[in-house]
Amino acid sequence: MNYPVAPVLPWQQELRHVLRRPEQLAEYLELPLALFSAAAAEEFELRLTRHFAGLMAKGDPDDPLLKQVLASPMELAPSPGYSAEPLAESEHFSPVPGLVHKYHGRVLLLPSSQCAINCRYCFRRHFPYREHQLSRSQWQPALDYIRADGSISEVILSGGDPLSLADKQLAWLSETLAELPQLKRLRVHSRLPVVLPQRVDEDLLGWLNDRRFQTSLVLHINHPNELSAELTAACERLRQNGVRLFNQAVLLKGVNNSAATLAQLSEELFAEHIQPYYLHQLDRVRGAAHFRIADTEAKALYRELRSLLPGYMVPLLTQEIPGEAAKTPLI
């Protein structure tokens, strides 16, 4: 079975042809099917793009990109202290459907429940997206909520992955938000440019290049191997259109819990004009306990990282605690 490394189809078609079956990925990577758990894949679908699969080393069960998407038997092990909604977003911080308001001055909108890739550690892997999926006519309560709170100056498009939505819908949402006078900034959180670089096309650049907002894109890159030539070309196009680029990573056992790996990631991000922004301690979501390292280890690793890099390249090590006024630094 041959999956090309380079993008060959428009992004919409690639999104329709993501890999979903363990046997597909096992055959392509020349790995035993026994490495994958059918039960874990049934609980949380295995899903990744051909581009992301093409960045993995064949025959290596410890490939750091594979580990992020591998439906592992470890996901089914009992994990006391882990829950379906570790951040209590839908229960306590969603005053109207499609909107999450946790922090002063900014709100999340959830325009799409879909992702191009299912990261096994995702803190929203059990999120009740069906309760938050809105048609264009159903967005009015969220827009009214923002309009009524003059302290809100920034809207963050999150998800799911907002860039899995058609540009026509995203352009409409952006234009509608631009009519709210208190909004200054539009931020998009997306992994699609990383796992499907051809998503950065002229239609996307068209609505992102709205000078009524200060626009930023926060990517999600955990390991240097994710920085492909196609991604760096896409980032250059984004920068040329006035989009500021940041990166957030999650600290993951067996993937990037090494100061040398994280230092290399920051160096390569900065070389591509992507600002290292956050390094998140793993949220305690059910099914992801095998990825978490102890806080003491995370702090020691972070101190080592700070010794290897200039301060402007060091992301902020944080954890998210429900009810706190902001993300909480571990150090």
C-alpha cells in the first residue's frame, strides 16, 4: 500500500481520504497490526492524514509522530484521577452553544468538531461536540453574548479544528465578528497546516488577511519531525499575508520529554519565524494517562531547557486548572 509523502490532492479531498483503519497504517509503516488496539480505535477513532503518515519512519514502533496517533491498548487501562472532561468546559464555561468563556477578555468559538488528525492525548477527545455544532442561523446567541460583554477583545477559533471547515463558512464568521466594535484580535488554533499543509491556499489567505483584526495562528507542533518543507512553505505564505505565527506543544512521554528534543523544536520553529508560545503539561483526560510525566520531572526538564536556549525561544510551561483566571505556570 503506497501513500505519497507529498500532497497530491486538494485539501478537501485529502480530508475525505484520511487514514482511519489500523490495518492501513500498520501496512504502510510495515508494523505488526498487534501494535494497534481495535478497542481503543473504536472508542476514539484512529484518524490521520497521508502527509502526517509520510513523515513517520517505517518499521519503527517508537516513532514520535506515530505515538501521537497510535490507538494503543494503554488507553484502556484504568486511570484514577482522569476524566472525560478534565477542564469542565461544557459543564461550567459554555454559557451558550458553540462558545467557551474561561478567561477575561477572550472567548473560544467552536465552529467545527472535525480534525484532520485525532491526537490520542486530546483533552477534548470526549467533548460533547454535538451539543455545540451550529448552522449559520444558530450562531446569533454566541454573537449576542460577545456583543453584550465589552471586555471581550479577542475571539479564538478552536475546535475540533476550525480550519477543517470550508473557507466560505469561516469567511462569513470572520466578517460577522468584524462587525462587533470591541473586537481587536482574531486568533486561530489549528493543526491542519502541520498535518495537511495544502490547507493554506488562496481562499484561506483571503479571509485571514482581514486588516480589521490583528490576526494570529497558533500551530500545534510537538516534535521537530513535524516541520516539513511543505509546512514551512505554507508558513511563509501566511506571514506574507500578515498572520503572526505561534506554536503550542504538549509535553508527552515518549514523544518529546527530552530537553534536547524540545530545544531542537524551539530552534527550528524560531528559524521559521514561528514563536514558541506554550508547553502544556498534559491535561488529565481519560485514555491519555500513559503520556503524562510527573510535575517534578516536567519542572526539571524545563529548567534544563532554559539552560539550553535564550529566553525568547523558551515556551511557557503551563497547566490548565478549571476555574483559574489564566493558565498556571508550573515554574
